[in-house]
Amino acid sequence: MAEGEIAEREEAPEAYGWRATAEHGGVPPPVSFAPSPPGTWSAGLSRMAVRLGGRLAARRAFALDFARERAHGHFFLFIPVFLGVGAALWFAAASDPSPLLLGPLAFVTFWPAWRLRHREDWTALAAGGAFLVPIGMLLAAGESRRLDTVILDAPVTSEIAGRVLSRESDEKGAIRYRIALEATRDPVLKRMPKTVTLLARSRHAPVAIGGGIKGRARLNPPSGPALAGLNDFAFDAYFAGNGAVGYFYSRPETFPVPQAHMTDRIRQEIATWRNNLTEHIRGRIGGDAGAIAAALVTAEQRAIDPETVEALRQAGLAHVLAISGLNMVLAAGTFLVGARGLMAAIPGFAERYPARKIAAAGALVMVTLYILVSGGAISAVRSWIMICVMLVAVLFGRSAISLRNVAISAILILAVTPSAVTNPGFQMSYAATLGLVAGYAAWRERPIRRENRGGPLRLFGGALGRFLGGLLLSSLIGGVATLIYSIGHFHRIPAYGLAGNLLAMPVIGAIVMPFGLIAVLLMPFGLDAIPFAIMGKGIEWMIAFSTWVAGWKGEIVTGRIPPLAFLLIGMGGGLVCILRTRLRHVGTLLVLSGIGVALWPGGRPTPEVLVSEDGRLVAILSAEATATNRARPPAFIYDQWRRALRLADLAKPDMRKTAGLMLENEAKVDADPQERPRRKADRQKAKAALTSAIDTSRKTGGFVCEAKAFCAAVSPSGWRIVTIEDTAFLGIACDGADLVVAPFALRLDACRSGARLVTARHLRRTGALEIQPAGGTASSALSNADFTAAVETLRRPWSRHRTYDWRTESFEPEAEDQL
């Protein structure tokens, strides 16, 4: 339906069968009839006619709303939505959907979508979705096959040699290298990753980007989810092309390598440029302020003190560190205003030349250079594409800010990297952008009252009032739009994030980013010292504000929410932002339904026992405390557990050191019969120590550990759980426990005593484990417990490495029962 025809129907709807009045808000009223005498047969027909007329009127209003959405171009906005849904379905599948099925499906659905592309009802939208969803799945399959990242199958120590692709230093001077592996030795890896990331803690001269690097290193596969449903770092590593992570045992050495190909040399030059810029900024400013200044330009954040990062996060300012729309817009806006101001200062220049378009072209070049040195994160690429579209629109005299530009950038990103749809940065970035564009569109279209209220508040109606009001509105909209993603991915929200943004954003917008841009532009002339000093002072103020707000202790830990609630709220919020007619209230219903699902009692039961992926950390959960077998549990894992499950306070283990508690290898004892009596006494001593530890744990509820031997605890359901630090204690642990956790790659599948045995070989396939009583009721029989594996399938490209056997150089079939 043409836009003019829609306008004609809105102005003279009586020509189409109804008369729109103010009483009905332009919606056709129900059909009315003269009343019939009660009790007659015509009264029933009249009521039926009224109901039928109401339904017809509702259908006409519904069709008119679809026509309005089509006239506004909102059907185009659903293209990235359907592509993203298709990609998400492909990534969520238990195994790779066959392209032989997806290809014909896309071919069959293309013709109806093409034929109905001009229709203005739900059938056109449904036909387009039926075609675009399999296209999104095919794009995801293509990206996965194109990358084909080799992920290391098991931890190994080897002598590695390769070429440095990039490097990054932290606040302690340790350097993290990204290396293209060329060879391994002692042992030679039969399935060698192409790219690895290794940390060098020893003091050494940094190896040049593009240079050769070698040394003895410990390589580990990227870790899986800390719990079921949490972020899978192996997935991220697969699509980043990173096959292993680890560290050098000592100072790495350099060696000459042949010159790289042209494409690799270009990447190396950009990486070198980025690294030099980072070091220059840190040298100019210094401290955390210098590290943050470098992060704002090049996105290298490792040099920032973790306490400062946590303070920024609790103050709701963590988004400042990411190269995102905020940074890009501030940089481009500062350049535009500055360039136009300089051209306007030249007499007669603005009258003879298009100053606005020249400034837009310069800003286009500037943001392109910005994205090259910023590392190419998804949020940065999204912002760069959007700003490029906006600046090109300025060059052609078109509207710069619109939802259509948001959709174009999303289509381009999903066409090249469909895996971005699972990235929290991508989701939060587009949610915030959609919310801001839609929110300001609604603000512009609001009815304005022109009467002057006067009074003492009139002073706030000027430029200062508009600035503060815009800042408040932007922070509020951005916070609400990204709220569900903060809860769904990070399981926490900063309660005082709005206050943190109101305090810090004026400093960032007026001092930090403008003077940072000026400093970078003046850097080739050596005149960047003063602008960088001003930028550093502004960052110090931002740190002070964030530390102050973080001191209010306002972080809210939300815990995991049901995936259905996350999907309903996310989809509903998107519809509210995209649509303009009454159809947007479908999104409102979805949001309310999602909130209801999230608040509905009796969701996923809280587990009673947690086992980390490497088997070295075990936790027992109760309402009073969370007991672990480590006095200082690894923060990377434990913090994820704490936020996802809203754990109680940490109860450290009771560490003991029984004199002489040690066992020797049984083969050695059998070879010397005189050692057998001592061996028997040692075993008796170890059994007594284990029994004592279990009895003590029944009373205290925590772990009781014998140094370098074992830790024992009793869960609320009465399960006896033992973790061992030495394989010599395996037999004793099996005899005295219901569950034994051994962080070693043993060839045993179970204890002879019938106790459940979990080894590193089991955990390699399952990932982290959650154990809870079957049916949610306490049971002393561990055989009735439910084991939930963090790794849900082994048939996807980013999880198949868990089934590889280096002895046979083949992939083992996925077991039906992984435990």
C-alpha cells in the first residue's frame, strides 16, 4: 500500500466504510443496529451481527496498523532480526544442522517471500521470516566452516615456536602474546592449534610483532562454561581463531623468521601501530589514568588495575572502557564540530564550499583509522558501520540518525560474523542503540505545551537544562534497555549506575574524549603533551567518581534467570523499540510474560554440590554458607558461581597436617616385602584421618582437609564427598566416600566399592558439574541424584576437541552416559 493511500485513509476513512471520530481515536467503531424487542429471534441475530462487526472492525484496524508499519519502513528492520534468529538457532542446536536441508528450505521459501514482498499484512512478514531464518542458519554454518579453528584437546607442556601476531602488557609488566604456531617439539603435537595466546611473566625485552618467538610453554584448551548456561569460553575462542591458552615457564626467546605474506604484513603493521600508540599514551599519562586512556583509544585493557575495573563496573561505567558507540560518537562529533568551526573561522570559506560535507568526509576517515587501532571488537565494528552510514547520509543530504541505519549495520555484521549474535557486547550494544533511537524519536514526537510556566525552575530550561536532561534521559534509557542482558549474562546490575553515569559522563563527554582526540591528532607534530595531561586529569576525576559510587555497595546480584524469560523480555523490548503503532504492545505483553516467568517460583533447583571443569574446586552449597575445598578458590570460577547461584558466604576448609600422613606407590611396596607392614600402618592412619574428617564435617558442614592428601565433607543430603590431591589415596577415598573427585586423567571409570568416581577424563567430556537430589527432595543415596553437565553436547565444532584421542589420532564417539 502506498504511503499516500495510507494518509488518504487516515484523513477520510469514511470513504472506506467507516467514519473516524475523536471518540474512537480514528479506529472504526463497532457496527450498530437499531435495538430489537427483547425475547424476539431478531435480538439474537442483532447480537451476533454486533460481534461480527466488531471483529471485522478489529481486523481492519489491525491491517491498517500493519500498513502504517510498512509505510514507515519498519518491515526492513525485521531483516536482521530474522537473520539473528536463524543464526542463534544454528548455534543452539545439539548438532550441526545439515546444509543439504537448509539450502532447499531457503530455496523453497524464497518464492513466497518475493511474491508477497509488497503486501502490508502479517503474511508478508511471515513469508520473509520463513526465508531469512534458514539464510541466517546457512550464514552461521558458513562462518563455522570457514574458520575451522583447531582447539587443543588436552593440557600439554611443549617447546613451541611461532610468529608474534600481537602483544599486550598488564599492570605488572607481564606480556600476553598472540602467536601463530609454526612448530612444537618434545612432544610434537599431532593436532597443533594454528593460533595460541601465551602469557610471559618473566622480565624480558618484548618480542617484536612479526618476529619469531620460542620457549617452553604450558598449553591448555579454552575453558568451557563454569556452569550450565553460562558463557562458553571455548565457543568464543573458536570464533576468535584461538586454539589454546597458557603461559611460558621462563623468559621466551626470539629467532629470525621469513617475511610474512602481504596480508599478514598489513595486519602486523596495524598491530605494531596499535601497540606503539598504547605505549605512547601510557608513557604520557601514566598510572591507571594512562591505562584507561590507552583503552579508550586502542581497547587494550590489561594494564588497568583490577580494582579500578571493578569500581567502574559497580558504578555502571564499565561500558566506557569498551570501544563502542559512546566513544565513536564522541570522537566523530568532536571532529565534526571542530572541523566546521575551523572552516567557519576562515572568511568566505563556508559560503563557497560545503563545510558540513567536508567535515563529514574528514570524520569518516578519522573513525576508520579509529577502528583500525581499536582491535575490531563487535561493539566497535557496529558503531563504526553505523557512524559510516550516518556520515555517508550527511554527504548525500539524507537523515543521519534512524532505525534503518541500525538495521543496516546489523545486517552487515550478521552477514560476515553471525556468531556475533551470541555475544553479550553485540546484544547490549544494539539494545542500547535501539532504545536511544526509539526513545528520542518518541520524545521528538511528543505533544509540546508552549505555555511558559516561569518560576524558579525557568533557569533550567536553557542549554544547561537540555544538556542535563539529555544526559539523564540517555543514561536512563540505556540502563533500562540493557538491563535484561546484564542480568542474563552477568547476573548482576549496578544499583547506582544511573548516579555513576550522571557524575562521570559530563567529564567524559566534555574533557576526556575531546582532548584525547585533539592529542591523537597533534601526536605527529609532538604537541600532544598538554591535551594528554588534560585527558588524564579528566580520567582521574572519573576514577574518583566511580570509586565513590562503588563505595555505596549497591551491586545487586540477581542469579540465573530462566532462558525463556530472557528470550521473552529481549524480544518484547525489541518490538517495543521497532514498532510505532499499537502493534508494539505485543512486545509489552512479551516483556510482562517474561517478567512473570522470571518471578515464577519453583524454577531450576539450586544444586547441592558443584565441581569445576578441572576438578580442583568443589563446593557444597547450603542456605548458611558455601563450603569449598580451597581456602582461596580461583576468582575466575568462583565469582561466576557466586553471581549465577547467589551463593552464601564462603566457608573456608579446616586445614590439618597430620604428622606422617603419606602413602607410597604400591608397586614399590610390593617389590620390597619389608615395607609392607609400614604400608599397612600408613593406610590405617590415612583411613582414621579420613573418618575423622568426615565426622567433623557432619558437625561443621564444611570441608576438612589433610595437606597434600585429601579433603572431605558431608553435603546437606548426607553425601560423603572426598577430593584427593594424590592418587595414592584413591583406594581409601573410594572406601569411605559416596563421591570421589580426582583432578587426574585416570583410566578408571568407577570405584570398586561402588562410590561414584569423577576424574579429569570424565570432566573433559562433561565440563563443570552441578549435583542436586532427584526431584528436589533430599536423599542420602547419591545414585538418585541428578548430574547436570555444563557441556551439553560434544557434536559441535567448538566442543568436539573434548572427544579427541591423541593415541589413535581420532575422535571418540559421544557417550550416551557421560558419567
